[in-house]
Amino acid sequence: MDHPLLVSVIVPTYNREQVLCDTLAYLLELDYPRWELIVVDQTPIHEPKTADYLHELEQAGKIRYFKLEKPNLPGARNYGCLQARGEIVLYVDDDIIPSSRLIQAHACAYQNREVGSVAGRITLPNMDETALPTRPVGVFTYRGGAVRNYESLVPQEVDFAPGGNMSFRRDLLIRAGGFSPYFIGNALGEETDLGLRFKRILHKKIVFVPEAHLVHLAVKGGGSENRTNRYNHRYFFHAHHNFTLITFKHFQIHQFVGNLLFRAATLGWKKCDAMLPVLFILATLRAICLSSWLYTLTARRFRRQRI
């Protein structure tokens, strides 16, 4: 690249200690001519060793460090975007091992002016590379919900990018309204909503670039998992609420009803848990009321949220 784009790598973090330090150390080893590393920390109190390391990096000018009082993943992403100096903002998780060309692969994709966002490849440690999925990547349907498959090796256009490895043209992300704060719990589905909104409003491509690769360590505790334990009643309520919100916002009414019927048949009622139907109905009603309220504020605000 003759004139490399300035890239702001943003790491939202919550209740991570040594793995956060390791992630930042890996990122700081990356070789790209123009970039900055932004840490948006939502942790109330760090262990002394972690706090000292973050302070040392900040004082040395290796990171730009921001502290937020209230944990909220979409809010942390939006805050990082507003603080960024780069033309491109690249979001990664706080428990990763990046490939050596992670930043460069993201930046190179933007040589195509039709590209507004890039989805990077995500694999788990010791993943069997001989059994990779052949299905489409990053697709959302009103029946099946989000189909991810971001471990694929096949470049393609997608509907949305994965939260742990995604980048945007900063000006377009702001124009699209950023990440919605109305996704509750661990904000499951926030990147899906943004992707659908991004393509509808801006008519720009979101492309999957396998070369922009990182390994997600999926460390238990901290991150979004610590805000809501998975597969309990609360997680079920949050997950169904968020996907109902997506469907109600982005699809026709008959598709929305089809989504409800599909989720009713597949969301674990076979466990014979008497609470699940109640939670299902409550989550549906809450999402519908929220979407309707947003719409009545004005169609413009509903369709084009602002950071």
C-alpha cells in the first residue's frame, strides 16, 4: 500500500487480568506502519499486576487507555470509535492471539471503495483445519437466525461481521449509528443488527477476509460471559429478546411471526422447563414494545441511530 490507512485497534475489556496483558503484548508485536491501540476498560478494580502493566503501557505511549464506569459492550465499542484517530476502526476481543498480518489484511481490503466493513477469520486453539465448514459465512435469516462459520477459508460477502474480529470505515460506522445500546445482557446480536443496518443505510459491502485471522482463546470468566452466565433463565431471556428485536426491526411482519414460531420450536423447550415458555413470551413482548417505542420516536431515529 503506497499510503497505508491509519488503523485504530480497539479492545473493549471487562474483568480480564493476565489474558488481557498477553493479548496486548501480542498486538503490540504486530508490524503495520500506521496504527494505534485503544483499550476501553470496564473492569471495576484490576489486580495490582494488571493495573501496573496497563499504566506502564499508557505511560510509554504504547496504548491509549480509557476507563468506563458502567459495563456495556455496545457502549464501550461506541466510545472507542469516538476516541479513535484512525480512518479504520478494528475491534478485537480481549483474549486472542492475532496473526502477524491481522491489521494489514483488514487495511488492504479497503482499497476497494465499495467495501465498508471487513469480517475477519476466527478459530479456536487446536482447531482441526481439515474439517472446516462449507456453508455460507455471516448470514442472517429470519428463520434460522445468525449463521456464523467464521473459521472458513473462503472469501465472500457477508451480512455481518463477528464481534471479536471486525473492522469498519470509521466515518461510515458513525453515519450508520454505531452499535445499538438496546441489546441487553451480553449484547448477543449487536453486530448482526449493525451489519443489517450498515448495508441497508449505506449500501456498502461487508466482506469476509480469511487472511485477517486471529485465534480466540475463549477464556472463561470476564468478557461478555461474565455479565450473564450462559444457558440459565436470564441468558435465555436476553438471547431471545435480542434476536426478536433484530427480526422485528429488519424483517416483514410475516417473517417476524415465522421467526417466533421457529424459535419456539428450537429454543430448548424439550428440557421440560416450565419457565421457558413464560420467559419466551415476556422477552417477545419486551422486544416488540421496545421496537415500537423506537419507531414512534421518529422513523429516522429508529432507522439511523446515532452514537
